[in-house]
Amino acid sequence: MSWRILLEDLNIAWAQHRGGQPSRCRRPGRRLPVGFAAEPVRAPPDVVATAEVWRQVAATPARCPRAP
């Protein structure tokens, strides 16, 4: 997840909302190349302890919020 891309998407959705258009999320992007996934990752124990929570967050489908 890139904050730059997230903020850009939020700005686009807000502009669409302000313009009276329905907000549309763009399709998810491509994943990292396989070579990146093969790199070993070493995280501190406190970070590893939160892994299951983040797996659940990642498994939740993303939806654009509706305007009130």
C-alpha cells in the first residue's frame, strides 16, 4: 500500500462526490514481482505478534465509503 496512491484515490473520490458524480474506486493494482516475495523478511517479535490481525484486515474486501 502506498500512501501517495491512497491519497490520490481519496482526492479523486472526493472530487467526484463534490461534483455530484458517483465515487468509483480503481481496480487493485498488480502485486510485487515474485522476486520480492522470495526475499527473507525479519520483523521484531512485537510486529510478528500483530500478524494475524493484519491478515484479517487484508482479507476484508475494500469498499468505497458512501456519502452521508
